[in-house]
Amino acid sequence: MNYLSTRSLEPGTSRFGEVVLRGLAADGGLYLPVQWPRLGEAQVEGLRGKPYARVAAEVLSLFADDLHGSDIRAVTAEAYEGFGHPAVAPLVQTGPDDFLLELFHGPTLAFKDVAMQLLGPLFDRLLAERDRTMTVAAATSGDTGGAAIAALSGRERVRICVLHPHERISEVQRRFMTTTGAPGVENLAVQGTFDDCQGLVKDMFADEAFRTAVSLGAVNSINWARIVAQSVYYLTSSLALGQAGRPMSYCVPTGNFGDVFAGYVAKRMGAPIGRLIVATNDNDILDRALRTGRHEPRAVQATHSPSMDIQVSSNFERLLFEASGRDAELVTRLMTAQRAGEAFGLPESVRARISEEFSSYRAGSEEVADRMRRAFEETAMLIDPHTAVGLVAADKARAEGLEGPLVTLATAHPAKFPGAVEAATGRIPALPPHAEGLMAAEERFEVVPPRLEAVQRAVQRLAGA
Ligand SMILES: *Cc1c(COP(=O)(O)O)cnc(C)c1O
């Protein structure tokens, strides 16, 4: 399997290992496979009811044919042994044909663990093979950072620097990052938004000399391995509930468009998936873009679902590449406008192609709080605000006539956002036993201005370069 960049006119020649270690392509584009691998019908059937790690190994081997099968099986086994549920990503029924897919049973209580836990052992193997080390720079809107630190700290060949927007994430989110006390970990609280953090990471990647000097690596969802790992739970859940002629639809709380794009990948592989619903909070740029064809950034608003407070969704680039018939020139042009903070129009053919498979809905703050309250009244479940954004969107899709089984991705544990949950329901969600010490542990982080030199200095110090 070879990979190409969304901004390159060259035929793709990169292999999976290289794609994972590089993160972002040298031309600033994102990697995609040259062709979509497809599981045959018999292969799909063979995966029904199999253990999660086994399905993950099968999927990874389709995309990573440059890795040994035994390595792949070891990586996936290690990745999922630490989950707090034997199904890893269990389905819970909430209505006659409505389901939640619980993705928060990993160490830091959000779906980011599902992919990040796989990235840890994968990096170990890829770096050992090449006798290299790596300095990971990650921007987080709240959950990626904790998941990355849990997955990567203590690994001999990896150091990690996480940038989070200062005072714009929940305390529980921050504490998952700042209390580990592990060596080789640096937390920077950037005085700006998540988009600033993500821009700074991208700028570090664009600085070729710097990138080489510290051997920079990426774990944001620009990293292809994350998307592959996330496609697995779409496959397992669609096989558990769906069948030919009765495809599953998915409603996905969306920020950087990584998770919902993983659904698209699973569909390309042959999973029985119908519509993919993009759920946004008040930061509704994707909903507006899909409805009107105009991609127009506005100021980021702080909401109770901070992991979705994003205006610049990296992985939307992958969808644009796909929906334009892989037109790298168009993608380069649109992404250059985006980086400059400008609005751009989607060509009508591209918008039409996207709407064949994707719908979108926005959930306002009031609606989200109401939905948390209603979920508690109806099912006695406490739902986190991100998941609630998904449920509001799911309700709206039903109201517009969506039929068949519908799975909403439960992307975080309610205890990660106790303030919002308590305000909506009057109940304080309890942390699971493994996280109980979190609120008393000592924190370590450094506040920095949103400037490249400040961040580069910290990364250099960490890398010892
Ligand atoms: C990251 C995150 C999202 C958004 O996922 P994307 O892949 O960025 O679209 C939604 N909910 C939670 C809890 C998250 O941590």
C-alpha cells in the first residue's frame, strides 16, 4: 500500500511506516492511501463478533503491508489490553433503533485513547527498526494531550510536548496531562485558542531545519495511523448491528473531522455504513460549509464541549481531496486560503458529492444542556456534553426523516466534564476508580504566548537539541 499527499501531483510512493513517522507530508498536505483497500464480503463476515484487537489487526494489516503480521498483532494486543471494558468500544441501546457507541473506556476517558494507545507501541517498533528517537509535538483541544501522554510517556525513544489553550479546557482534561510527573513530557499552556495551538504545531512542521533538528513527530489526527485506528470501531459496531441492505448511520461529534473521516474510511473498506452525520456545537463552520458551500471562519466561541471548539478542521482537507476527485491543485489553493484565515467557496460538484454521504447539524448550548437533562430523565445515563451535541444532531436527523439504525458516538466520559453535567442534571458524575487520585495530584505546566519562538525553545529544550 502506497500513500500520497493531498497537495501533491506526484504519484504516491510513501509506505505506511514512513507516513506514520512523518505525520504531515513535506508539502504540507495530509497522507491518504493511493487506493482504498477493500474487505471482501466473506472477510467482513469473518470479522463479525471477533475480539476488538483482532479486528484492529486485520484493518491495520490492510493499510500497513510494510509491517510484519506478528508485529501488527503484538501492537494491537498491547493497545487494547488496558481498556476498562472487554468489548473496548461497547454499544448501548438508547431507543428502538438508536445506540451509543461508548468510546471512553481507555485510560484518559475519551475516544482519543482508542487510537493513541495503538500509536504508542506502533511508534516503539517503527523507531526501534530505524534506531531513531522522536519528539512529538501535539496541539490539544483538551483530550488529545492526555491520551498522547498516557500512551507515549515512559517510552524510551519518544519525548512529548503538548500545547493546550490556556484556561480553555476542563480541569479534569488538564490534569490528565499535567499530573503524570513523567520525564520527557512538557505541557505548554498557550495564551490563545486551539486553532492557535494547531497553527503553531503546523508551523514547527513547516520549518524543515527545526523539524529535522528535533526529529519532530505528530500524533494529531493529521497522523494517518490515528484515522486507521479509529476506523476499527465503525467496523466492529456496524458488523454487530448492521447487515447488507440495512446499513448503519453514524452521528459524530466533530471538531477536527478526524473521527467522522474514519467512518468514511470504514465505509470505503466495505463496512455496511449509510449516512455519516457531522454534529457541531456553536462553532458550526463545518455545518455552514456543508449546507451553503461557503467555508467561512468566525471567532472561536468557548462552549461546554471544548474539544469541538475549532474553526480550522485539519481533516476536512482529506474529504475535499476525495470529493474533488483527488484534485491536489484545488486542495492546495483552498488550504492556502484557509491558512491565511480567508473564507473559500466549495465548488458545487464537491459540495454535492459530499452531501451524498454526509449530513450535518449544529447543536446550540441550550439544546445541549436540555439533551443531557433529557438523557438522564429517560435512561438514567449521565452523558458528556460532546456526546450530547451528537444526540441533538441525531434527533434533528430523525426529525428530517432519517431511518434505520443510528449510532451516536459517545466520545467522552461524563466525569471529564463534571461542571457541565452537574449544571444540566444536578448530578456529579464519578471518576472511574483508576482516575480517582487525579484531582489531588500536583500539576506541572508552563504558560507561553502564542508565538513560534517561545514554543520552539521549549521543544528544543525537551529534545536536548
Ligand atoms: C476530539 C474530540 C471530538 C472531536 O473529534 P474530531 O476527530 O476532532 O472531529 C469530539 N469529542 C471529544 C470528547 C473529543 O475529545
